[in-house]
Amino acid sequence: MDNLFILLLLPVLGAIALAFVKQAKAARQLALLVSLVSLGLTIPFLSGFVPDDSIQFEQQFAWIPALGIHFHIGIDGISLPLVLLTNGLVPLIILSAFSYDYKGGFYALVLFMQAGLLLVFTALDAFAFYVGWEIALIPIYFICALWGGENRIRVNLKFFIYTFLGSLLMLIAIIYLHLQVPSGDYELTSFYQLALDSSTQRWIFWAFFLAFAIKMPIFPFHTWQPDTYTEAPTAGTMLLAGIMLKMGVYGLIRWLIPVAPLGFAAYGHLALVLCIIGVVYGSIIAFKQQDVKRLVAYSSIAHVGLIGAGIFAWNVQGVQGAMIQMVNHGISVVGLFFVLDIVTRRLGTREMSDMGGIAKAAPALAILFLVIVMGAVGLPLTNGFVGEFLLLMGIYQYGIWYSVFGGLTLILGAVYLLRMYQKVMLGDANAKTSDFADVRGTEWLVLAIIAVLVIGIGIYPKPLLHISEAAVTELIGKVSLINN
Amino acid sequence: MSAIITLSLLAILVLYLGLFKARNALLPVSLLGLVSTLVLFVIQWEGQAVPLYSGMVLFDHYAIAFSVLCVLLTILVLLLSKNYFDAGSTHIAEYYALILFSLTGALLVTSFHNLAMLFIGIEIMSVALYILAGIRKKDFASNEAALKYFLMGAFSTGFLLFGVALLYGASGSFDLAEIKDYVVSNPQAVSPLFYGGILLLLVGLAFKVGAAPFHFWAPDVYDGAPILITTFMITVVKTAAFAGFLRLFYFCFVPLQDFWMPALLVMTVVTLFIGNITALVQSSFKRMLAYSSISHAGYMLFAIVAVGPSSSEAVLIYAAAYSLASVVAFGTLILVKRATGSDHFEAFNGLAKKNPYLSLALTVAMLSLAGIPLTAGFIGKFMMFSGVLADYQILLVVLAVLNAAIGIFYYFRVIVAMYFRPLDRDQLVVNGYYKTVLVVAILATLLLGIYPAWITGLV
């Protein structure tokens, strides 16, 4: 059963079937079933994976042979954690949407997006990568624009055009690289072997960087993000923040730096500085927010900035930290957005000033929320700590001052996240919050799973780190060899 | 060649059917004739391609592929015409016959091997269209469209004819092979007359394909003509015009690229921007499509900028993608306009609730026009970009990419209207013919987008 085609095709088939389901209840059950089967199908890849630097479970067929395009996919240590993250989070996201009356179309879009994401994380052919990149965008546009808040039409159009423009620039770079490949294909390995001159690699770097930086987003390409996250329905926000932004981070590791190492040598420093600015900027603005969803949106800019900085530091600790932090951030942010969804749905407001005192009425929620917040803050023995520690260590090796500013995420993150927790959960209850119903059923289940993951990865992160270690070490060795 | 003869006879037969008031036989007979034309083309595919009738036409793979595309698109358009002209019109047979005549001209434009034939083909195609554009005799916009189209068409034909004459003066022949020999044998000693001829032909053909700065007729004509005629013009006629354009330039003028390329580059960029930016501010869906057709002409000019062996394939796929999406867009527009009487974006409000599958079809068509992966439009754009990048025209592609992003604004407007602007409205009735056309066009769009390998390497 370790056939990657099946893993990619299952969500597509599920999406097609779901498009015809009109009943909300049947739709959500079928969607959950499909996503759980996807998760089940991921297990053989995990158990059969040999943690070395090779590409495994490869599959390919000649897609458009006349143009040198092959549908070539495979998994290595860098893509496996993200495949796991995608297939693990999608069932949770579907479960978290159970309180809404979404029909089949909604779940069809979620599953369709899952297929696009999986293609991005497994593609070994640049054309296939680009196709996955774009087809992940279409469903999320419709999810956010159909079920989003008041300003959804304007906000999502901006989001779509912004990211579309970025990815078209990447398409130019991909076609250009393909034209330089002697064997005339779009293979990742062929792109790695191109030794283009420095000036070419510089613009290639920017073409890729813009696409990835917009997606993550890195300061100053983040302007679409807070509005889009806030206006999106919670499931859409989870998909965007939990999985989709990892497409950009993954792109940095897999495509940008190894394909344009000389461009990276020239501009990597600038990119790292932008990431660090994002950390400080996101944290400060998050601190000023009254709207809880917006607060987490800005905190996401800060966290992703740190991940980006770890990658641009380009050493084993930094990139390994980025790898594990991608998974952690996905888990934490889904948890945070889900808690906020529960709270805002019951209270009918997103303003912190209208909340408070929920902990008394809902002790289970209070504990689970606390664990998730601690994970997001990066307290020792939670998953966030492992990732941020490695990231800061990697950045420290690059330059001490960067790690000082990067370290602000830990402090500022604690400040604004704990402040949020305090204002939402603690303090005096008001009329609305005093009879707040505690979490139960699927809500409880989702939060409990997330809390277990937060603590589990925090205590014993080794298996996760082990998956990517060899691949990351090899990739870093390869690129720094070129640079010297 | 037998296909052309069949088609001409078919058109005359249809005229006679009109004389005997055999209204119900019009569509079946036309379709039957078109299908047999298709079969004749397919049979010809394997044969040896030699210039026929003293080198007048050449049915090589290029010509056959484009001809088949034109015939298929005509079939789709004719299927949409069922009941379209019935209300208050007595000239239905003429409508069918004129479409068939125009198609005959279009096939000659794709297969010419002699400049005289190019001219005759364009005239057969256009004269029928002048009448078709004004076929709604009592409609003011339709009349205006016909007159404008006729005046501008005649004007541009003048350029074309003058260009042909100059080429003849320089090379002493109308035959493509001989003109090519003339250029290739001594590119340095090409007469100034010849250069003048190339420029005039460039202008004349740019008129015909609706490229800026010779595009001014296009929006008014596309907007004013009855929707189905616009569909025919934007799909079949545009495809044929581009096929002819590329055939002439690829066959004869490649060695003189340095001379005509700067002019063409400027035209391409201007076409892209004018089409796109003007489409942005339209409030009518039909007029938006008219302007977007100009910008698509800009993308298709890429193939002539990057003229080479892969150009023909790129134009074929792009034209197919663009035409299929246009058929869906205009087909839906006909239904919406019939129900609401308006062709503005607002007329689409809330359509998704009542007609989910129709809305889905239009959405796929819009995504294809915008060039989103897994649709034919993406493969078309991808091939165009690849071709131009191979010539290292990176700046041109960057400009094109900006335009593609602008395009999202207006293509998504109709999607936004259908899905995100709720409105209580009646369900549109979609008859069987429309369903067939929409399903076929959408499936072909997706098939081309997901697995284009079956069409690449064809020409």
C-alpha cells in the first residue's frame, strides 16, 4: 500500500464524490472517513521509511513527454514530516468543522486542497510542483470566499491575486531553468545540477523567493495575511496557517536555496534580516490587537519569520529546527484557532474585552487551551520549545544579534499569548461568559489530540527529528560545498 | 480538398432547404455535413501532403489540425443555435448557410499555399461575417456592428492586398514556396518593396486578429453582434486568422525576423495591456469578453514572436483552450440574457444557488481563460511562455505575467457574482443542446488541461 499515487488520488476521488453530497451530516461523515483513510494510508510510508538522505517511494509516469514533463513524485526526510502534517491535520480540521452545517461542496474543496498540498510536498518535477502549488490555491480561495466574513470578496481577491502573481514569477523561473537543462526535463535533480552564473541565479532567487515569501508570508509581503486569516471561516484559517504556509517554507528548503545557491549567497542575508523584522513586527502588532483571531494571525507572522530565519541561517540546527517547528506550528495554530472558534461562536464576538472568566465555567477547555498556548509560547516540555531552541541555536551560529532579536519571539510571544489567555479565560465572568458551555464530544476530542501532540513531541521529539536529519545534513553539505 | 468541396456544396444545399421551408432539417443536415467534412479531414491525415491545384492549397498536418478545430467549434456553435434565431426571424437557412460559407473561407485561410488564396479565403470568411453581424435587421447595435465591421474589414483588406502586391512585385510570385526561396536564397539582397509588403501584411493581419493598435473595431463589433455570431467570430474566425498569420510568417518571413520583430513586439505588449486594462473597467460581461479577446490575441501573438517549430502547437492549443472556454462563457451568457435581459455582471448574481452545474461550468471556463493549472488555458499559456522564454524575451514574459494577474480581477468578477452575491432568482432552463455543448466543452477543457499529451506532438 505504499504507493504514492494512491495517497494523492484518494483525496481527489473523495472530493469528486463529496461534490454530489447534499446532506450536511452524510457529507461530514464521508469527508472524515476519506481523511482518516488517507491518514491510515500514510502509515506504511512512515513505517517503511529508511531515515537516510535518499528519495524513497518514487513514482513517475510520462505526463507530457513532448515537453519533457514527468509526473515524478517521491518522499524523502524533508517531505515526510510535511506529508504527515497534512494528512494528520486534515482529519482534525474536518472534525473541527462538525459544528457547522457545511454541505458536501465544502469538504470537497478541503480534500481537493489536500491533494494539491500533498503534490507540492512530494513533487520531484518542477512542473508538477507548480501545478500542485496552484491547485492548492483554488480551493482555499473558494473556501474563504464562500464561507468567510463580511469583507471576504475584496480580501480574498487580494489574497488570490497576490499569491497568483508570485507563483507566476516562479513559473517564469521554472521554465527558464528547464530551458537550461541539457536533458530538457523539469526534474529537481537536473535543476540541482545546473551551475548557472551568478547574475542569472540572482534573479532566479528573487523569482522563487517572491512566490514563497508571499505564501509564508515574510515581511513586507504579508499585507494580505491578517485580513485573509481573519475573514476566513475557521477551517479555512486552519488550512492556511496550519498547512498552506508550509508550502512556502518547504519551497525555500527544497527549491530556492539548492536551485539558486549563488543567489542565496548574495541575498540570503537580506532574506534573513527580513524574516527577523517579521518576527519583531508581528509580535509587536499582535500585542496591540483586541481581536483574538487577528492576534493569532499576527503571531503567525512572527513564528514563521523565525522559521524562515532558521532556514536562511542554513546550518543543520537551523533547518532541523525549521523542519520540526513547521510541524509544531501547524499543530499549535490549528489548536489555537479552534479554541478561538469555539469561544467566538458561543459568545458572538471576537473582541477580547467582551471575554473573561470562561475558565470557571469551562475547566476542560481552560486546561486544554493552556497546554496549547504553552506549546505556542515555547515552554520547555512542549513541542514549541524544541523547535524554537533549535532555530535560535542555528541563528546564533549565523550571528548573535540575529538570535537576540529572533529570541524576542519567545519573550514577546509569551507576553501576547499569555495576555490573551488571561483576558479570555481568567478574570471576572460577565453575563455571557458565566454560563459558557464546556467543550465536549468532537470539540473535546480534537483539542485533546492536539494537547497530547503538543506534550508528546515536547517530551520526545527525537523520532520526528530523526526523519529529516540525514536529508537535511546532506542538502546543507551539498549547497555549502558549492558556495565555498 | 474534398472537405472544402463538401462544405461548399453543403452550404448551397442548406440555402435550398431554406427555399423549401424545411426548417427542421437545417440543423441535422448541417451537422451531418460538418461531421462528414471532419471524417474527410481525418482520412487525409495519413496521406502525403502535396500542394493542390497549381499550389493553391496545401493540406499538411498543420492545416488539417486547425481545420478540424474550426469544424469542431462550428459544430458547437451550431448546436447552440437551436432556437436562437427563431423568434421573429425568417432567415434561419441563410444563417446556417452563411456560417458554413464563412467556415469554408476559414479553412482556406488555414491551408493556403498561395497569397491569392489567403486573400480569397479571408474575403470568403469576412463577407459572410459582415452579413452575419447584422443579421438582426431591426437591432440597432447589430446594424452598427455590421457596418463597422464591414468598413474596417474592407479597409484592412486594402492593406492586405497592397502587401501581397508588393511581395509579388519583389519576388515575382504568389506562391509561398517561391517567396520562401526568394528570401532564403539571398536575405541580404531582398528588395525594399518586399519589406514594405511585410509591414502591410502585418498591419492587415493584425486588423483581422484584433491586435492593437488595429483593434478599435473589435469591442464594438463583438459587443453589438448577436451573441452567437460573436462566439463564432471569437472562436472559429480568430483561430483561422491566427493559423493563417503564423503560417505565412513561419513559412516565408523567418529569415527577416530582425526586421519585423521589433514592430511585432511593440504590438504584442500594447495589445496585452490595452485588452486587459480596458476589460478591467467594463460592467458588461459581454463587453468584458470582447476586450479580453484582445488580450488573448496578445498572448497568441507570442507564438509569432517566438516563431519556430513549436509555435504551431502552441497556437493550436491556445486557440482550442480559448475557444472552448469562450463557447462556454457565451453559451451561459445567452441563457442568462434570455432570462434577465441583461448582459451585465449583476445578471449573474446568485446563479450558483439555482444552477450549480451551469455555474461550475462557467467557473471552469473562467479559470481556463485566467490560465489556472488543470485547465486547457494553463497549458496554452505555459506553452506560449515557454516559447518566448526560449528566445530569452524575459521582460516580455514578465509583462505578460502582470497581465495574467490583472486578468484575474475581471474573470473572477463573474465567479464572485455567481457564488458570493446572493439573489433570489428563477432557475434557468438549460435545454439538451446546451447541456451537450457545455459538457463537451468543459470536459475537453479539463482533458486538455490534465493530460495534454494526446494533442502535443500532433503538428
